[in-house]
Amino acid sequence: MTGLFVTLEGIDRSGKTTQTALLLDALGDDAVGVREPGGTPAGERVRDLLKDPAVKLSPEGEALLFAAARAQLVRDVIRPALAEGRVVVSDRYLDSSLAYQGSARGLGVEAIEAVNTFATGGLQPDLTLLLDLDPAVAASRAGEEDRFEQAGLQRKVHAAYGELVAADSRRWRRIDADRDPAEVHHDVLAAVRAAREAPAGAAG
Ligand code: TMP
């Protein structure tokens, strides 16, 4: 029995965290929720490091820390849950590294893909939901500032997600996030249910 691996992606303040919580609630005990970076004791400490603006990090160092947290999460939480046949819902996964570090920070999507293939053993989501929101709308939503939230960076990340969707439209579903959270949730849940009902390897 293998489960279903669902990831939610989007620029900062696109509503992923709210939508992850609503989805987990709707799926019930069958589902396991994780967040990136984080989700393990080591990963949560890496998260604190990454989110602290007082800690100076090179783009390469940043990319490797995200990959390190991900490696731990995949081994300790995601693979065991999938092996039990559960639905794993992750608030961000490797596409965040491809979009933020690979494209927006300019490290190159191929280099980030290589590092992450090593980190995850090549584990890919079955379904990835892009919560699509205009960066200008996202900027007008309140929230605390951190090192990833500069407007220019968010525009580049938004464009990078567009390219990732175009390159693998079978795995991705684009969801309009500029709506009431309940409406967004309706579409998120419908996409996950469709993927669960599809035969293995045919999430699209
Ligand atoms: P979040 O918990 O609000 O999504 O914050 C995580 C921040 O880290 C967000 O700005 C996106 C960024 N990030 C990356 O740059 N690369 C990654 O691989 C991940 C998982 C997150």
C-alpha cells in the first residue's frame, strides 16, 4: 500500500498555511501534516536559523540548510507515513527550493534539483497545488517581515512557479488564491480527492 503525497506551494502570504490546516481537517485521521522547513526536531532548529534575520547566510548555505531539513523530514516522517498508506500534506516542499533558491536567488534550478535529489532520494509529490496569488495582492496582506519577503523576490518566485507548472502540468494544479479561504479550500479538497481516486501513478 502506498499513500498519496500532496504538497502546497505559493509565494509568501498566499494562504498555504491556512489551506494546509483546512485540508488536514477535512481529511481527518488518515492524513499527516508537515511543514517545511521543519517537521522534525532537527528541522525545526534549522527553521529558526533560516528565519532569523540576524544570522548571515550565503545563498548556497541557505539552500543546503533547506535541503538538510528536508532530508530529515523525508526519512523520519514522510516515507514512513506513505508506506503506511497515509496521505501526507506538506506546507512547501522541494519546489519552494527550486523557485526561491534556484530561480529567485539565482543559484540555478538544476543545481538545486541535484542537491535535493540527494537529500530526498528522489521522492517527488504525487500532486502539487499552487496557491496562485498576485505578488501585489500578497504584499497588501498583513504579516511579519522576514528575509524572504522583499517584493522583488516575491515577483521572481511567482514567475518561477509559473515555469515549474508549465514544465510538469501533470503533477501541478493551479488554484486561484485571491478568493475567500472557504472557496479556495473547496478547490484544494476537490483536487486531492480526484488524485486519491485516480489509479496509482495517474494523479493527473
Ligand atoms: P513559511 O513558513 O511562511 O512558508 O516560510 C518559509 C520561508 O522560507 C518562505 O519565505 C519560503 C522560504 N523557503 C525557501 O526559500 N526555500 C525552501 O525550500 C522552503 C521550504 C522555504
